[in-house]
Amino acid sequence: MTADQSFAGKTAVVTGAASGIGLTVARHFAERGARIVGVDLAEQVTDIVAGLPGSGHHGITKDLTAPTAAHEVFEFVLAEAGTPHILVNSAGIALLDPATEVSAERWQATIDVNLSASFYMAQAAGRLMLDAGYGRIINLASQAAVVGLDQHAAYCASKAAIVGLTRVLSLEWARRGITVNAVSPTVVETPLGKQAWAGEKGEKAKAQIPVGRFAQPEEVAALIAFLASDAAAMITGENVLIDGGFTSV
């Protein structure tokens, strides 16, 4: 992907857009001409998305774990921004517990946010994209989708399921102009990531990554933008790792 990759005229829907990777992705697309519809549980998403570069952006406060929420989001998208071209499922949570201590509530919350909400959004977007004959869907998975991590039973299960879902959707929709891919980062240095992995814990984790550092949000956004571009039209059903070689060790 060239630095001047343009998404002018494209509508990109990004979940988790109020902070972290989702906000970086939304800004990356906006800087390249896309119209953004950002969705987040946080009420400030409206002001945050409105302040992105360019114009015509919209923020929606929505709990995407509700089965009808995705339909409501895309009703709004159609009315205010037109047929969506790109969906990035970035919203997620990480509730960490030893496997013997995972409560039913924390297990279900992880599955609801990380997996079910992503499916509902992809399903609703896919229906519109199939009618249009074009679409790009990128799901945020994790290195936890392909390796086991201590105290990550619910998180690993949800992210592995995202990879499986991605493969099914890519298979069903490829012949109608839609690609569906997953992106699996290692720890990303968002403000929350920096806080969670500060100090000795973070240094030990970095030492296990061959490149010796964590990923930057902009690096993840650039990969997502490539997969959303026409240059990646032949790539679908993939889980692209961005982990500095962690899973190759």
C-alpha cells in the first residue's frame, strides 16, 4: 500500500472508535478521504468522530451485544452515509482470570462483545455489501487466536472463534465482491495497552517477541487499510499476524 492510498468516496464503519485501535483506524481512514461512521459504547464517540480529519463523519453510541443493534447501526449508515464499503470490527474486551476462576458472567461478556457483536455487525454489513457487489470486512482477532496465553481462556476462545467466523464469511461471500479477513496483533501500545503492560510485566513480554517491542496502533491501522484497499482484492479468509514474530518462535 502506498502512503497516498486514497479511500475518497468510501464509507468506513469502525467499531470501538472512541479509543485505542478503533480510533487510530478511524483516523487513518479519515485522513485518506473516507467518510467514517464510528460506533462505541462510550457516549463521547459522537464528538470524537466528528473531530476526525475531513467531513461527513458520524458517531453512534450503541451496545453492539444487543442482537438488533447492528441492524439499527446500518439503518443509520444507509440514511446518513450511504452503502457501507468497509467494516472494521475493532471493539473488544479482555477479562483475564485463571481458567478455574472464570465466572459465567465474565465468560459470556467476553463472547458477547468479542464474537457475537462482530458477527451481528458483519451479518448486517454483509447483506448490504452483497446487494452492492462490493465490500471489505476486517475483524480484529489477536495473537491469542493462535497461541495459548495464561489466564486468557475466554479471550483466546473468543478470538479463535473470530478467525473461524472470518473463514466462513470469506468463503460464502468471495464470489460476490466481498473480502473478509482477520488481523491478529500482539500487545498494541494504545494508552490502555501501555498501562496494562507497564513495568517488569511488559519488559518480560517484549523479551518474548523477536523484534523486541510491542506493536504501534498506526502499524495495525496501516495493515487494516491495506486489506480494505483494492490492492488486496485477492486476499480473503486470511488471519494476518502482526506480532513481531511471536507466533513463529
